[in-house]
Amino acid sequence: MGKLYMLAIFIFLFKLLSNTYYFFRIKTLSKHYYEFLYKGNTRILKEASETLELFKRAKVADSNIPLVKKNGVLFQTMNVSLFLNFPSQIKDLASATVRAFDFAEGFFLKNIRNCFNPFYWIDLIVFAPKHVFLYLGLDTNKVFIKILILFFNFIFWIIGTLIIPVFQEDIKIMIINLFKIFR
């Protein structure tokens, strides 16, 4: 049972520390981007791949920004990828980038708060197979994946109902000890 405690503590600390690091790192990168926009500091150019990696980790979607370009006397509209043109000082791309930084900060802050949210942990345990599929990056909106999630959730709960009676006393002691910790 001691190993179960250690695993739970490790998962909690990993989630808390990694998201705290990502949160402060994206704030720093955001500051470097503002320096790029307003002071001409080019440090963000060296950090572009890290920034894009954190955007993807925060599930910031690449957006195609429509830009109008004057082509002689005609105006031409073209869609430009935010990620492929990062960092950019073009006004429309810059405002989309600022929104992406804000979204990423909010995403990591939400994950930090979830570490202390008991409903998050209950949902994580109750729907563990779904979270595994999400972690693997599979599209959970597809019918086949939904069926797989239901199947694995069923198997998960069958196994759980067989294991819980065996370890009932250990689980009871663990819950009592957790309540003692948070008093």
C-alpha cells in the first residue's frame, strides 16, 4: 500500500511541478515576445521552437490569419499560418500570437489548479481509460474510439469491482490517513 501512496504523490507532484514550470516559462516567453514587438529584442527568435512546443502542449491550435497584401493596384487576400510565421511583427499575426500566449498561460494555470481540485482526481480515476486515450492524442469524438473507451471503461470497472473487496481495509486506511493529512 505504501507504493500506492508513493505513486499518487509522484503523479500529483509531477503534474504540479511540470505545469508550474510550463506556466512560468510561457510567461517568460511572452515577455520576450513583447520585447521583440516593442524593443526589437531578437531573443524570441532563438526560443521560437520552444514556444511553439509549449503552444502545442497547451493545445493552442494553429490558425490561418487572413492578411491583405497590396499587389500593384489590386489587393490580394491570403491565409498565413500563425505557427509557420512565428515570431512575426505583422499586426494581425502579433495580436493572434498574444491571444495564443494568453490561452497557453490560462491552460497551464488551469492544470495547476486541477492539482488541488478533488473533482478532477475523481474524474481522472472514474474515467481512467478515456484519459489514457486523450493522453495518447487519439480523437475521442470518433465513433470507433468512443466504443473502445466504453469497452475499456467496462473492463476497468469489472477489474476494479473485483479488486476493491480484496483491498477494502487497505483503501479505508489510506482514505482515513489522507483526511488526517488535510486537517
